[in-house]
Amino acid sequence: KKDESTEEINEFETLVNYLEAQPGESGQWVNTLSGWILNYSGLDLNNYFILDLRKAEDFNKMHLEGAVNSTLTGIFDAVANATKPVLCVCYTGQTASYAHTLLRMKGIEAYVLKFGMSIVDQSLDKWTANCSNQYANDPNWVKTASPALPKFDPPTLNTGKKTAEEILDARIDFALNDWGNRLITAATVMANPDNYNIMNYWPESEYNKYGHIKGAYQLTPKTLTTDQNLYVFDPAGNNILYCYTGQTAAATVAYLDVLGYDVKSIKFGTCAMIWEELESHKWPKPWGE
């Protein structure tokens, strides 16, 4: 009889099977993302436990009434006694998007304030200065048909844990400390797009309408399952996932990071690249319009 305590398991397979068996509100939230990002206008903040992920000094200067300040690594402790759904808030909405997915993966009902505190007060606006149309006519921004999606082997996880729940906890702990490595600037990617395995996370119609980074594949949102498109990411790394504002990409990258994929989100998404071309899904600059 084999000693089950020393028998090796495929951690990736164990984890992804566990997550794909979960409801759409938790383990499969990445492929649901229903009503996940909330507009500040008309939002009744009393309905939420507000989790503010900004630096303490910025939080102390101005924050939403009743908000609790936390570091990203401290979010689970911060919401431990929450009796309402959690509303994640940060500077721009991108960190909050990442955080909310990790909370969802542990069964905590969490949402994101769209555009973060930048939308609350003009003095807090981190968006306007980062919106740009500088790549609209760049040779590395093209309108070509998408190549067929690639397919790679899955990554290897080595947490040393045995159960899916233990592996998930270990990987979430990793992801909480990894957000700083999950971002990349548009300038870096556009300088050498051939260096990356780039996924445009838009419907095909938008991919064709607005164009895309040269060499980018069109990856339909909410299809990141083992029987659909999860394996388009290279386990060796150098993967890029980008969307309109960076918020959906950040929310999705959190899930992929837990699974062991090295995927980066382009900061501010295509708002940092072709802001003037976008007809929607964009920062409403000038502020407040």
C-alpha cells in the first residue's frame, strides 16, 4: 500500500479542478464577473463594508465614510468580521480589482469601486495624467485578424501542500505579496511586443474595431477554464493580459497568479494607449464629465 502522506500530487491539477467545481460567485468568479465593478455615482455606500487599500497617509487625508484601511496582504484579517459585502477601494481601481478576486476565491462577496478614489474627488485623480493617445498611430498598434490561440502545458506548483484548500491558501498568500510584479507599462510592451505572449481581453468585435498590440491574440473574456482557453498562457512567463482600463485584467490576473501563471496587466489598459479612440470603457476625462 502506498504511503499517502508522501505520495506526490499534481498541485495545479488538484487546485484548478477544485476551483472549477466551485460556484460562479467564488472559485469561478473570474469567468462570471457579474456586476463586479460599481460606479460611484448613485452608489449607496451604507450597503458595503468599505476596504480602502491605499497608503495610510493618503487614507487619513480623505476616505469614504466608514472605510477601513488595510494593506493588500492584510485584507483577509481586515474583513474577518464584515457583515456586509466588501467594496474594495484603491487609487485607480486596479489594485482593488486584484484584491477582490482573491477575496472571492475564498467565498467572500466582494466588489470594486470603478476607477477607485480617483472618481471620488478631483484632488485624488490618478487617471487623467495616465490617459494617452500616444500609440494610436504607432506601427506596433495594428488592425489585423487574430492568429489562432496558442496552447501550452500548465504551470507547475510546488507549495508542498496536499489538499486543494491548503494549496489555494498557500497560493493566495503568494498572490497577496505578488501584486507589484503583476504590472507593466504600455511603453515597455509597445517597445518590444515580440518579447511577450500578449492576450487582448476583448470581444472579437472590439479587437477588430479598435485594433490591438502587434502580435496580440484575441482572447474572449470569461473563457479561462481548462476546457476552453486557460492554456493560452505560457508557463515560462512573459505573458501580458490587457483590457480597456486595466481593471478587468487585474481582476483576472489575480486568478491566474494563484494558479501559478506569470501574467502581467498593462497599467491603465488601453486608456494609456489609445484613449481618444475608445468610445466607451474609459476614464471620463476631464475629471467628472
